[in-house]
Amino acid sequence: MPNHLEKDLGYPVDVEFAISQDGKISILQQRPYIMNNNYVVKQLENGDWVGYKKNNPIVAGEVKIVDYYISPEEYNLAKENKDFANKILLSKSAYNYDGFAILAGADSDKNVLQSKLKIDAGYRIHSELYGHYGNQFRERGTPFFSTQRNNEFQHVKDGDWLKIDLRTGNFKTFPQKDKSFNIANVVQMLQNSK
């Protein structure tokens, strides 16, 4: 229900409601979420959800696949080593909750690490926009892309580079295994594809 209200009202909302025994839904109260004026959360025409900073809607960088189980000890070590810092975190699986848990929690310690972008090709982040993680994303201006186009991300591998325009959801990948792959070439390709 909040997703439909947000789309109709044009801003994110916190909704409290009740359902009667006969199934009637009554909205008890709704209020807009408070978020940074420079942060946008919206649903694209194709149903995907995005969140981004208005002054930085295009994100490019190295991909880190996060569809694996990570113990609390390994997670803390990954934070210490900054394994997720400045990476585009990608969860490709709609059936693997471990990847989503990493996406949702990877920026939980404000100043420990910041990923460049969270891509959820399992289309789960949007359902969390009205819970604890959604509040954190809004407060911190966390860029995210929650998409139903899972098949378009299946070829993406750890270490590939990706550029995405969050205003439209259009993206391009640059495979690491490409013979011409090196950082200088990728930077040039990213600049040329603006």
C-alpha cells in the first residue's frame, strides 16, 4: 500500500493503517518521510525502484557480487578490509537472502564503509523502503537500484565495471575478461558513454 500512495502523492510516506474484520483498510495516519533534499526515491515506468543523489544520478565503478553467506566475523573482517568500499554491490539472486542482507547492512556503520551503489536484481529492496533499511537509505542518501530485470545481470561477474543512469535505469557493463580491459580503458569508455 505505501508504494501506491508514494506513487500517487509523489513523495515517500510513512503509513499507519488498520484492517477490519471484513477486510476494509483504514488509513490511520500518513506523513512524509524526511529525507535529504538532494535525494530522490522513485519508481521507474517499468516498475524498477531507484534512489540517488540529484547531483549524482550516474554511477560507475567496479562490481562486487554479494550473493554468498558471510558470518558476522567475516563481515566484520570485510568491513575492516573495506572489501565493499567504493564498489557497486550486486545481488543477482531473487532466492538468496544472504546477498540482500549484505546489501541492506553494508552501510550500517555510518563511517566504516560506503559502497557506491547497491543493485538488487532480486527486486527486494523496494519492499524494505518503508522499514528500518529504507529509513537508513533515505537518511544517508544511499544510491540503490531494485530491478525485476534479473536476467540482464546474470552475465555480470566480480570485477566487471558497470555504468548506470539511475534516472532511467539504463546501464552498460564492461567485462573484466575483455582483452582491452584495464583501468585507463574503462575510465575512457565511461567518459565516452556519457
